[in-house]
Amino acid sequence: MTEGTGACGINCLACGLMRSGKCSPCGSGLEGQAHKKLAAQLRLLGGVCPILQCAVQRKLAYCSADCELYPCRHFLDGPYPFSRGYLEMQMRRRGAAGQGAAPAAPPTGKDGQKLH
Ligand code: SF4
Ligand code: SF4
């Protein structure tokens, strides 16, 4: 995978905010870029993206591809990055238990509404 796709699956490399220098890419949970982004969020916004932090802590690259809990509470509680309809489609088509669960040690962001 290309560095620049966030752990959540958002392709930052295709985002106009990143291309115009208004935002930095997230990277997967296994990339150094993720640590840089978390540090930048903490410094600039006072909190971190719980999805990115959780993927780093769990040592998983991409939530949807690599985590059995996907979509977990970090996604379902929102507000970023996907709609409820999209997440319900994911749960329906995966058809397995465990999704929608709360991760064991949920990291916190000061204000999840402002982490982008
Ligand atoms: S939800 Fe988190 S990992 Fe995904 S693009 Fe936003 S800050 Fe990055
Ligand atoms: S528990 Fe949720 S946020 Fe954490 S790696 Fe799994 S899907 Fe991603």
C-alpha cells in the first residue's frame, strides 16, 4: 500500500487538502507517518484521531482490511470518517460477530469533531 492512505482507509494522497498543503497524510498504523500525524494533531488540535491511534497501538495497518473489530465504536460513534449507512453496509456484508465492539483500550481525543 502507498504511504498516505490513513488507517481508516481514507486516501490522503487523493485529498485536495493534502495536495494544497493544508493537511498532512495519516499513513497506516504501521507507518512512521502515522506517528507524525498523531503528534501534529496533538500539537495543533489538542487531541488525536482515535482510529489512527488505535491502529498504531494494535499494530495494524488498515482497519477495514486487518482488524476483526471493524467497524468498531471509533467508527460508529463518529463523526469521522464514514457515514452510518456505509458502516451498516460493511457490517451487513461481513455478517460476523464482533463488529461494532468497543476496542479494549479506547484512546481519547479531546474533541473528535475537530481532528481534521
Ligand atoms: S479518520 Fe483518522 S486516520 Fe482517517 S483520515 Fe481522519 S485523522 Fe486520518
Ligand atoms: S479497533 Fe477499530 S480503530 Fe482500532 S484498529 Fe480495529 S477497527 Fe481500527
